[in-house]
Amino acid sequence: DGGITQSPKYLFRKEGQNVTLSCEQNLNHDAMYWYRQDPGQGLRLIYYSQIVNDFQKGDIAEGYSVSREKKESFPLTVTSAQKNPTAFYLCASRAGQNLTFGSGTRLTVV
Amino acid sequence: DAKTTQPPSMDCAEGRAANLPCNHSTISGNEYVYWYRQIHSQGPQYIIHGLKNNETNEMASLIITEDRKSSTLILPHATLRDTAVYYCIVRLFYNFNKFYFGSGTKLNVKP
């Protein structure tokens, strides 16, 4: 089945450590996105990529970095510069007008 | 993109129609109305979208008022599995990267 795989589902890290969240899709979609969701809130756009080797900052890019070396993969690194990294992270891809989401990674920094 | 306003929560009895309202009074002529839903701790799922006309698919119906300032998502026969947060989003038709998800409406379907 085609879809988006985010791993791991739960991730724990110590404060000050960088951590990379994985996002892989087999939908052959060109565009991919990373969103952050805090409890009881909507989704906020972190980064997006419309094509391989290209990506753009979203509304809350500070403290995050991404790469897009392959069409299928769009990993997100949460750096130590991100002041409040504990959140639910969602990856999505797009073909046409609609977004398809993964099941998310819940990151907890202690 | 136009701002949307949704009630924070609604209840619906199982088997009954769920009608979820959304106000988008500043919508412009080339902005689409989208609906997504998010079941707890999962990624949002696309439901339906429209520009001017009412739309229906296997999941739901979308009713857009004639002046396009508001819309209603209708789940014709709500089940317990429809309990979720429903997001109404307005997006420029060419601005594929700007899907703004607000706080949405938490729909509680009760037996």
C-alpha cells in the first residue's frame, strides 16, 4: 500500500541533543511538508519541499533543519536551538490539491 | 488566506447527521474551502473541498452559502469512529503550500 511512514512513533531525547525524525513516502509525490502540533492546537508549518534538493522555510523554521536528497525522503532534524521541542510532528506529501499525512512522531525532550 | 472560525466542540448522537459549521467571511473568489479531520494522535485525513458549488463524496457533503461567507460539513450518519477534530481551511487555489490548520471543532459522537 502506498503511504507515508514516520518513525519512530515515540521518541525521547535529553535536552541539548539534536534528533532526526524520519519521513518516507512511496506515493511518488513531489512536494513534502513538516508540521508541528502542540496539545489542543492546530498544525504549524515548519518546512516544505516542492522538489528534490530544494526546500523552503515555513512559519516556525527556527531551530529546525531539513534535507531532501531523495524524492522519497524528507528527514527533519530538531536541533538544540529549538527552545521548546516537545511536540507532535507530522509529515505530509502532496499531489494535486490534497495533503496526505503520516501517523506522526511524538517527541519528548527531558 | 482568509481566516476561519469554528466552534470548539460539538456533540452528535450516533446515527444522526452531524452538521459542522465554519465561518470564512473574508474569503475571496479564488479561495477553496477544505475540510480535514484528525482522529486522536493520528495525521489529519482529507474529507472534501469545494469552491462555490455544494459537493458530496462517500464521506460527507459540503454546503457553501451563496455569498461563500460560511460553509457546513455534513456527516449524514455519524458513527463513533467519526469522533475527531474537524478542520475547516481556506486556501488560495494556486497556493499549495499554505494549508493553515486552526484549532478546529472537536466532534463527539455519542451512543
